[in-house]
Amino acid sequence: MAETFPGVVHARTVDVRFAFSGRIASLTKKSGDSVKKGQPLASLDRKVLQTELDRQLSDYERQRAEFEIFNLEHPGPFNDIVKYLKTARQARLNASVKDVELAKFHLDQADLISPVEGIVVDNGGNYPGLNVTPASNPFQVLDYSSYSVRLEITQDKLSSFTASRKFTLRFTSPTREIPASSMPHIPGSYSKSTSAKFFIEIPFAFKEDIFPGETVDAVLLD
């Protein structure tokens, strides 16, 4: 007779945050919306970011012009003071280049992109006009690719799961059967207690009407 194990559906929730501070201009997704990998969830105000880029470009042009004028006025040879002044101007020019690159990066990253396909379970309380930081207001997206059934087994059965095993997952609401295979259990430290519990993961393809926390019977086939 096939052995049956009780299991529970699990899935990973991913926190998605803006990489830098800014003001939200629009929300593309709200709680309960499905989202594809690579789709935007929200966007920062591009006008503010463009203004900052323009300011940094203007500063770069000024620093470059001052550096070129300095070189024309001091063709060499250089004494120690001129060398110091030239090094300082070069450092300011280099810093200006980095500031421009950072401002361009911020403008390019104005959209908050979902790294996974899933469903937005929490939009983090975001709304247009809200000022956010990398530490605040994350979107939470349930990752469809992370769905699995988790079995809790005792230590005496661990040796049966060092290799992948084939199962039939039996759901009751609605009634259905899904074929799946367990992840191999990697042997590690064992407990001295024979009643210690261990977990076996059985990944399966996402179904819209199956939710984390549901119970399922996992029937061992081999």
C-alpha cells in the first residue's frame, strides 16, 4: 500500500524596494494584482530625477571647462603648487563624472520592477506623492515559481529521501491530483531524539486556486 504523508502548501514572498530615495509618481500594481517578471510595480517622479541629472551635467561642464582653462594657463613645467592645484581640479572633475553617472542610473531605475512572476499581496502602503527610501514601504510579491508542499517527517524516515522521490499530491478544495517529485534531502546533523522533525520539499507548478497554508496528502509512488 502506498505511503501517504500530510503536507502544507508553502510559497516565498519577495520584498521589492526602490534602490534609492525619491517621490512616487504612480502605482502600476496594487494589492491583489498579478504581475509578470520584469513588469513595473510603481515609478518615482522622473521630473525630479531629470532635474538632478541636468544639474549634475551642468556642474560637469563647468568643472571640465575650468580644468581645461587651468591646463592652458599652466602648460608646464609644473612646480609643486601647480601640481597640487591640477590634481585637485582633476579630482573634482572625476567626482563630477561619477555624479553624472549616478544621476543617470537613478533616472534609468525610476521604475520599481518585479523580479518574479506572482501576485502582489501587499503594496507597502505606497501612493503617489509619498517620499520613500530603500528601507521603507516594500511591495510584497508572492513568487509563483516557489510553490511547494512541505512534508514534516521523523528522523527514522530521512534515509528514504536522500534521492528525489515521486509523489501524487492530492488536494481536496478543489479535488485534484498533481504529479510531483521531492527535492533530495541533504544529510546533515541528526538529533539524538527519535521524535525530532525534519522537512521535505516537493515543488509543483503554481495553480491559481491553490494557496499557501492549504493542507494536502502526498502519496509516495516509488
